[in-house]
Amino acid sequence: MQLIDGKKISLELQEDIAIEVTQMMASGLKQPHLAAILVGNDGGSETYVASKIKACERVGFKSTLIRLPDYVTEEKLLQAVHDLNNNNDVDGFIVQLPLPRHINEHKIIEAVKPSKDVDGFHPINVGRMVLNLPCYVSATPYGIVHLLSAYNIETSGKNCVVIGRSHIVGSPMSILLAKNTALGNCTVTLCHSKTKDLISHTLKADIIICALGSPEFLKGNMVKDGAIVIDVGTTRVASTETKSGFKLKGDVMFDEVAPKCSYITPVPGGVGPMTIASLIKNTLLAAKKDIYK
Ligand code: GUN
């Protein structure tokens, strides 16, 4: 069994980006700039946004954090999005999800200018991804594809089961892996809460992407010998072992599943850091106007 070290690959990617930023600025180009809107004080979102800002510092990007209270109106949030759309110094920005229940998430995502949508959540970017057109690919699926590539994991012809059909991970992941591209060509099965006899699917899988947000859902008896398991789960559970009072738990029962795998990602230190690296990469593409001229 080989552990896939997402933290290491993420830092390597960021080192390459830092070099490119230094060169860009030496040639007189402006400093790439990522902005983030954070609504409320959700603990998980605070941590993710802090990691994104830290990564900006690491690679030499400028970053701006816009904090809004959890009672902010949809109108005020839309105004903040419009301001960033029109701010020529900002190359790309994200609105950290989830949003409070009184705000229509789709309305906010659709208000983001596609050329600044470095999360790749706007319907234009999702549609362009499906059609193999230049676009921002959403950060977690993009990061997973990069991880598989960094470990020279062949995907062509493999049976891949994706568990979870979220707009952010499961759905785009299934599309990317099924594409007729070097890092695709899988036979993909997208499983979800209504899937019957899930284990009959997972036992046939060469690659399992677990992205349903249910701690330790995937057990050892659900995985065939030699499988590659990618754990996207990051649920916070209370813990007396850590200073923060919580621990991150993946969707995979690691101790049971890992001995059966050829490769597996840990939580933390697997997919999470790759999401950050992909966002930084998308922001670099935005700053270079590589996707939208
Ligand atoms: N919430 C969980 N993952 C993400 C992400 O990749 N981007 C944003 N904006 N919110 C998230």
C-alpha cells in the first residue's frame, strides 16, 4: 500500500507557481490577486479560507478577504460579488460555501463573472468543462486528477466508482474521469444515496472516489484488493485529543481499507491540500488571461 501525499504534491505545485509569479512580476506584470468572500463564522469555512489565504502568501499572490455577517441580505452579498466582478485589480475570487439558508446559492454563483470564477462553479465553466472547452475546472476534482497523474496512476480502461453526486465534487469528478483524455478514459459509475447494492459496484472498482461527506462510510469489505481509494471527506468530529477540540474524519474507514489498497489518500493531508493548489493554479490562469482572453 502506498500513501498518496497530497500535502507534498500541493506544496510542489505551489513552488512552481511561486517561481512563475516571480518571473511575471520581474517582467512588469501585476501581482496576481485572489479575493474570497466569507459569510458568517462557520468553523470549517474559516479554516478553509485561512488556508487559501496562506497559500496566496506562499506563492506571492495578493489576497483580499471580505467578511460578511451570517445575517447579510442576498442583495448585499450580490453587491459584494458585483464589486469584485468590476474590480480590475482582482483576477479571480471565490464565495466560500455553504452559505446561510436564506441566501440562494445558485443565484450567487451565477452572479460571478465566469472569467473570475476560479472555483469553476458557474454554469458557463461547468458547461465548458463538459464540452472540453477552456474553462476553470472546480478545484477538488482538478486536484484529484493531478494527484493521480503525479503518482503515474493509469486511469484508461479502469472501472471507477464515484460515491456522491455533489455539484462541487462527485458530479464534475465523474465527468472528468470519463473524458477521452490522458487522465480520463475510465468507465465511471456514479453512485449516490439511491444506489441499490452499493457494495456490488465498489467491489468491481479499480478506483473509488469517496465524496459523500459521511465519516468512515467506506469499509474494508467494500473494497477489492489492489484498489486505489481517494477520500474526499472532511467532516469535523469532536475530539479530546486535539487542542482545537475536533478532528477531521474522512469518508473512508482508513484502518480497514488501507491494507487492501495499492494507493490511498489520508485525511488530512490527501485531497484537501490539492483543492488549495488547484484554486491557486486557476487564479494564476486568470491572472495570465489563459482561459478567457
Ligand atoms: N466549500 C467546500 N469546498 C469549497 C470550494 O472548493 N470552494 C468554495 N467556494 N466553497 C467550498
